[in-house]
Amino acid sequence: MSYSDSLSKTLEALGATEGSRMSVVKNGRTYVGTLMPHHEFSAEDVLILKMKSGYNVGIRVTDDTTVEMLEAPAAPVRREEPVETREGLPRLVLIGTGGTIASYVDYRTGAVHPALSTSDMINAVPEIREIANIDATVLFSIFSENMNVENWQRLAEEVAAQINAGADGIIIPHGTDTMGYTAAALSFMLGDVSKPVVLVGAQRSSDRPSSDASSNLMACARFCTGADRAGVYVVMHDTTGDDSFAVHIGSRVRKMHTSRRDAFHSINAAPVAHIDASGAMEVSADGPRVGSAEVVARTGMERACALLQYYPGMDPALFEDVFMRCRGIVISGSGLGHVNSNMIPLIKRACDNGTVVVMTSQCLNGRTNLNVYNTGRDILSAGAITVLDMLPETAYVKLMWVLANTSSVEEAREMMMTPLAGEMSDRRTVDV
Amino acid sequence: MSYSDSLSKTLEALGATEGSRMSVVKNGRTYVGTLMPHHEFSAEDVLILKMKSGYNVGIRVTDDTTVEMLEAPAAPVRREEPVETREGLPRLVLIGTGGTIASYVDYRTGAVHPALSTSDMINAVPEIREIANIDATVLFSIFSENMNVENWQRLAEEVAAQINAGADGIIIPHGTDTMGYTAAALSFMLGDVSKPVVLVGAQRSSDRPSSDASSNLMACARFCTGADRAGVYVVMHDTTGDDSFAVHIGSRVRKMHTSRRDAFHSINAAPVAHIDASGAMEVSADGPRVGSAEVVARTGMERACALLQYYPGMDPALFEDVFMRCRGIVISGSGLGHVNSNMIPLIKRACDNGTVVVMTSQCLNGRTNLNVYNTGRDILSAGAITVLDMLPETAYVKLMWVLANTSSVEEAREMMMTPLAGEMSDRRTVDV
């Protein structure tokens, strides 16, 4: 349960496990509740009890604290609900990948299930059944900082297979750490996918009263069934409140806060839709409509790519390997897409080598332009390209995909500078 | 003047130079004005004329365009204004470093002076004389993407010398690309500096009617003379309008847009002050007050440091040199400060080697916490440290400074986790 060594020993001695009914006395007050695992935002010597109210309390266990076990955990009473298919409702498929959103607590026992089962997550949001028939499958169960290129590929294949087997929309619960990268990867791999494919995370796990898992899921289902939009999206809370959700273009979204529930922002683009808790939905006028075309997943990715941030004092000698061994490099430069002059010879050597070097901006917002200052023009002369208002992270994912889809450096450069999945503005429309 | 080859040849043949009076006929319209250098946001075949109104027009020179020179440039009529010192006013010193803000156009001749002279910039903002006596010096004139560690050191020494020689405040016009990094460097190098040291940039050069150079400078002077705040700050427009300025803590500010005039944001901290165009100023209650202590610049910086962004698919083999050759590494991890598990052995080898590895978050907003998930705990076990809500860029600059100021790895780690210049929240106040 991840408690401190000393607290773990105390609990072990009592025979207390997750779900045990406990009594804790501290400073003259008695707390009775169900023992929960270590709470993610509290210290390891703080014992967590789930109270009758459903809320958790944390009690720091010190020498003057009395801990007692009242009752062993009840045997889990989990039923696989018979899934009743309702005629006439769209069919959504939930593909589990892991992350905070997939942590599910059985409130009757207090036990935490780290991965969602077919019915767990749907049971947590019963109202979802009123607007769609839901099937669910668990593809993997990993924290998203460990998502890798193989996971993206496997996921894209599964999405394509499910859509081709009749799904009207796909919901992908995902850890938030790298959800933006995965959304970008699916955007390119799935091309002009004919149905909505929506990634969704939670910033608070389901055992917390403040969890955003259920409400985010419900917003996904509403978007998938009511918006008539195809493509890859991310749905998350739009504000710190409970009542507003934003739908972001998968190639334009970035996690901009470590913990707030409205952590995800569209960058250099407006969200495609806003949804409120009542289900009212405002969808932007433009965007691909739902169709019926078969989905082809093009999952090839060139691994020899890297993403670097420029910083003053950056020593080109340290990055020799990156520049000489990669086929593609994205640099988030300063301002309009700059690096210090002493980096330019290394960029030139890489470009001369056939490596595609792409300049983006660490400002994130706005667009690159290497024609303004001398440094920029020198970077262009060295052979680098620039990709307007594309996010550095999206540019990195796109570059891997592009380099797997052409062996021509010229074509790769041209593809990088051409919008393929809503990831950038069109040069023809933004030039002054 | 940076025009295209063909346009340059046309101008040369006419004997036209910057400041020449020109007549251009295109599509039946005649434009008469003063020839300006190539405009930063237009194509190289667009000729720029400054019209009588003061506004620039750009005319694309094609085969059907007639270009004529009417008059050679007037001899520059620039006077070094006799600088009159007014009794009783504070003395500010302006230390020029270069950048867009230091581009100055003499409107009488149209000629561009790439570096500001002692009186140029002050003459551009005559009202500044009413609140302070201004001296100015040009330390260097470079675009800020080329600012390096030596420039930071030289600048910190100059600031200290000027304050110790009696300056009541320092204004540093600076290119915006790396102004945040320089502000962080000065924050640590100048320690508890007893006067205000304010960096200021411009997103539009002074030859554009929309330039923010003068108004930003005036806001600096107001802050330096009216706020009773010591320390290192950045002053920039607070909104896209003309009438609001924000004063950011030097170690908490980041350029968040490539071109907007309100590009600079305080991250994980509120601005110290807001100033409006009338000079009304709202200053936060807390913060160091102006004093009279002598300033000691501690300018030592360990160069063997690097800043890396984590991304899915990051190949540890490519970064072997960085991890093995650096004494300090800052990683902007995903979410709460994570990397993929396959990076952890490399982090461990570096830490075992005596390298200080610091985890920050690429979310920028919010704070790291490696105690929540297993990955985080593994990163801590490998020997990395985390620095709460410190910006990755500030952490990199601070790490260079810390490693030059102690030879003890333990002390360096402790210094990194202790607020020294307002760059992070205090662990003791943010723990739950």
C-alpha cells in the first residue's frame, strides 16, 4: 500500500490490509473507516481511511496515535454486469491503456484495482449506457511515461481494427504524462480516420471525491455520439470546475500543468468543441465529418529521431551523437526558432548527411520564422527547415512518421512543411 | 539592407541607399517615401518606404514596378543632446546588450542604427527624463540567441560596478529570445542585490509604429524609481494593448509566444507589479526592499551542464555523452517529472558518477513530485533530485551557478532544493 516502513509494520502486525475496517485515535478524536492505500498527495506516514461519507481522511501516525483493526475486509462483491445491448444506440469501444484514469476503487471494499476491467469503468459511469452501447478492451495497463513507439503502433492497429469491425467511435483512457504525444502519433498513423478517436485522462484517480475520471469519460461519449466529427482528439476538463470539457485536436494539444484538471491546452488552435455537464455541446463549424471509409493504420515510425531544446551555453560537442546518428532532429529553438551560431555548423553537418533538421519554438505559442534575423537565415542556409506553428512534440512525432513513409529527404522535408493532420497552419494562408 | 539579390541590384544601379527619397509606381499608384531596410516580417522582394505619415508601406517589386530615386539621403542631423542632470532625481543606468529593442531608426533620415548610442534611446523616450537622470552604456550589441555564459558574467559585473558607483537602478535592454535565461543568470549571480535590475525587450523594433520599445522602457523607469523593490526583474507588456505592463521575477519568467508583445509570462508565481500607461503602479506586498549594501557579483558558472527534454522513444544511447561528460543535467520530464524506465539506468550511472541530475516538468506550470508513482520513486532511487515548481530553464542556469559555488555534490543538491532567488516555492510551505 506504499506506506512508510514503520507504518507498514504496524499494519502488518494488526493483520490489516486494504479494505480492513479500522479505528484510529489521535488527539482525543476517533476515526472509523476503511483502510485505503497510501494517498498519492500525502506523506507516507499518513494513514488514509475512507469514511462513511465517501471522503478520505489522512491521519499522521505518530507515537501518540492508536491504530486498531475492527474487521477484516469484506470479500469483494463484484459482479460482471450482464451487458445489455440497446437497439439504435451507437457502439463505442473503450480501449484501455492505463494511467490514473484506469485506477478504479471498489467503494464497498476500499480495494484499488489498478487496471479497469471490461465493466469496471462503464459501471462507474452508468449514464453512459443511455447514449451508447459500450464495449471495452484492455490493450495494456502502463503509466504513460512508459508509453513507447511500439505501444503507439499497437494502439493504432487496435483502433483501426475496432472501427473496421463496426465501432462508431473509440475512447482511449490514457495516462496524462504523454497523452499529447500519443494523440499526435495516432493523428498521423490513422490519417483521415472516418470516426472519432478520443483520448481521455484523469488528473485525479477514481478513489478521490475530486476525481475527474467519470465526468471526462461521459464528455467523451457525448462528443463521440453527438458531434459528427471524425479524427483524433483529446477530451479533458476545460476549467478547474466540474462542468466544462474541451475537445482538443490531437496534434495541437499539450499538457501545460502537472496537476490541475484543466491541464491540457490547445496550442495555436482553438478547441474543436466545448461540452458542459448537462451535455450541451458547442462544436466548431470546420472539421472532418464522420464517414464510413475503412481505416488503414500506417504505423511505420523511424526510431532514429530526437527532440532537443536549445539553451544558451549548449555545447555542440555533447550532441555529436544525436546529430550524427539520427535521421531526424527537432530543435525547439528560442524565439522565432533560433539557436546560438556555434550550433549551426553541427546542424549543417547533419543536413549534409541527409538528416532532416526541423526548427520549432520553445515559446510553444506563435510561429517560427527564420527569415527575420541573420541567425535564422544562417540556420536555413545550413539546411534546416521550419514548421510554422507546429508544437515541438508534434513535430518530433510527425518526423518519425514521415521518415518511415518516404526514403527521399526532399519529400520528407516537403511533408514536414505540409499540414497532414491539422498540426500546423498552411503556409499559403499565413504568409504576409 | 537585406533585400533580395535582384532588388539590391536595382537599388544599387539607382545609387539608392537607406534614407534615399524614392518614388515607386505600381498598378497605377505612386508611392513616395524614404527607403528603409528590408522589413523583418516581409519577403525580400518587398521594398519598404517610410511615408510622410510615419508608417511604412511594402511594395512587392515585380516586372511591372517602376522604381526611381528622387533624392540622396539627407546628412544625418543627429545631435548628442547635452545631458542635463536634474537635482533630486534618482540615477538610472541603461546597459545596452542588443536585440530588437536596441534597433533605433532616425525618422528624419530613415537610417537604422543597429545599436543604441548613449542618447539615442533616451531621446526616443523624452518623458523618462522627468522621473530620472539616465546614463547609458553599450556593453555589447548582439541578438540574444547568441548570448552566452561569458555575456552573462560580463553583464553581472557591469551591473554590480554601476550600482556600487551610485546607480539607483539598472535597465538592461535585451533581445527577447533568451531574456528569461539571462534574467535567471543575473538573479543568482547578483544574489541579494540592493537595487532594482530590470531587463526589458521589445517584440517590435523602433521603426514600426507598433513598437513596444519606448513604452516598455518608460515602464522600467517607473518601476525602478517608484516601486521600492530590489532584485532582478523583467518588464514587458502585460496585454496586447498599449497600456499595461507586468514586472516579472527574473527567475520565474518565460517567453511564451514567438511574436506577441505580451509574450512574457510569470510561471508558478504572480508578477511583482502591474503598471499602466499613466504610470499607476500596483506592487505586491512582499519582496526585497531597496537598500544600500554593496553588490558582490558571484559570476562563476560550471559549463559542463545540459538541459534535456524527455520524450517517448528517447534513446539513452544517444545521450551517453551528455550524461557521462556533464557535472549537472536538468531534465524536463513528463507530468510530475518522469522519464521512461529505460532512461533510469543512465540517470543512475550519472548520479553514481557525482553528476547532479535534476528533474523538472515540461508542463512548466505546477510542481514536480516524484513520490506519487513508481516511476518517480525509481528516479529518486537512481539519485536524481526534484525542484518543485522551478522552471526547467531556471533550473539549468541555477545548476551551472551552484556547481561553480560548491565542490560538494551533497551541498549542490541541497542548494538546488533551496530557494535562493525567488525561483521556487519553499518545500516547507508546499508539503501537504
